[in-house]
Amino acid sequence: MLSIGSIVIRVDDLPSQMAFWQAALGFEPRHEPEADFVILQPPGGAGTCISLDRVPSSVHIPPRIHLDLYTEDQSGEVQRLLDLGATRIEWSKRPADADYVIMADPEGNRFCVIDTAGRGATQGSEPGT
């Protein structure tokens, strides 16, 4: 049986991306960061990790893969992420009643903030985000 241990995000500026994702998720490095790689783990170490790999690459639009981050306080979390340096992405095909907000980290890697308050995170983000 397989399980997802880590989702890898390619980055240009490892220290600033590490600071963003640590502040965004409350994750901490599993080990001392290397010059070009770090594994960020959830508090206590249990759960899926986010790894940051310093490898030059271009951002693909739409991305081939993105993170869906769940919260019961979508507006509060979106604002907190904006304050950390994320940007909000507008998408013309996003339904008016969508339970997600499309965002990008400071280097343009996209993710969605899903509103789980009363919905149980059943919809999620749409393809093409």
C-alpha cells in the first residue's frame, strides 16, 4: 500500500518560499534545510509533508497539480495569506457559488483555499485553476 509522504513544490528562492509556506501552514523543517531542498512537516510530524526543491522552472498555467487547503474561516485565511505575500487569482470560469478561492504563493505556484464551513469539503477546486 502506498501513501503520500510529501508533495514537492519547485521554487527559485528557497529561504523566502520556506518562510511563506511555514507561516501559511504552521509546518516546520523535518531536518536542517539543505541549500536546495527542505521537507516541511506538520506540527508533531504526522501527516503529508510539503517539500521545497530549489530548481529553476517556469510556472505552468494552468498548473498540472495544485494544493487544496481546507479551512472553516475562508475569508480570514485568504486575508492572512495575502498578508504573507500570496496573491488572489481571478478565473473567468469560477462559478459564483464556488467554495474555493484561487491563490498563488509569492513565486506564482497556485493553490486553492476551500471553504469547509458546513460543506464538508465536498466540492473542491475546479480543473484549470
